[in-house]
Amino acid sequence: MNSLVIAMLAFAFVGAATPGPVNLLATATAVQRGSTEALKLVLGASIAYALVVLISGAMVHQVVAFIPRLESALKWIGSAFLLYLAYQIFTASVADYQRQKTMTSGWWIGSLTQLLNPKAWLVAMSGVSLYVVGQSDSEHWLWVFTLVSLMCCIVGVGLWALTGRAFAKYLAEPYKQRTFNRMMAITLAASVSMIWL
């Protein structure tokens, strides 16, 4: 295996597996809505992240010139969306979550959260600048990095969803689930501050 691909794998996995809004939502979704919705969230977030990587690489020169305005807009929109999701998780009753298990929003929540996640864009642009820009066949390496990022995102976010499923039985009692929901909501809201640091 090429040393560049190994470096890409390490970079992409660390970016995907470290705590962030999408990972917290994967855990909460697995607990509250079950494996099917968590899988949809993982796939939606992973495909959206691969799209972010592809867009970042395809338009790297234009994006680099536009970064200050793009970063600021993503921060505001992403922060508002994540705070809205945190509020929804915090205030929903356990009965609401039982009813929501039949809803099919995991795919869209995962995709939208990832597309509005400044961490995703910054990690993607960093990776593109490290592993694609300056390579002799940059188009080839952009596709390689995109596929590596997709696989690592599925694994990284999937691990967070599996953690949520592991807690699901423990959280079967309404008061435990309510406490867990509120802790996840507070953690998700707190993660917004990381966007601004």
C-alpha cells in the first residue's frame, strides 16, 4: 500500500472518529431511534462528507480565496442548526422519541449536519491541501482521498452509533433516557463552542 494512502487513512480516520456534532447525533440517534435510523444517519453523514471532500478538491483554488466568507457563513448556519437539534433533543419527551422511531429523518439529519459542519469543511480542505494539491495526478488522488474519507467516515461515525446501541438497553427506563437525552443535548450544544475557537 502506498505511503500516501496510509497517511490519508490515518488523517481521515482521526477526523471522522474524534468527537463532533455528527458523532454525538449518531450516538443519540442509535439510542433514541434504533439501528436503522442510526445507519441512515451514518450513511447520510458519510456520503455528505465525501461530497464535501470532492467539492473541496475540485474547487480548491476558488475555495481558498473564498475561505474567510465561507467559514463565517458555515459557522453561523451550522451553529444555529446544531443548537436547534440540541434543543429538540433536550425538550422532547421519551414518548416523542418512541413515536419518532418510525420517522425516516436519519438520512437527512446526517447529511445536513455534515454539510453544515465547519469541522467537516476544514478537515476536508486540510486533507485536500495535504494529499491532493501538488500531486502529479491530482484528479486521481482527489478520488482516492474522497473514497478513503468515505470509508473512514462510515467506520468513525458508525463506532459512535454502535456505542449508542450498546447503551440502548440500559436506557430503556424513561428517566434514564431523559437524562441521557439531556446530557447529549448539552454536549451537542457545547460542541458548537468548538466551532468558534
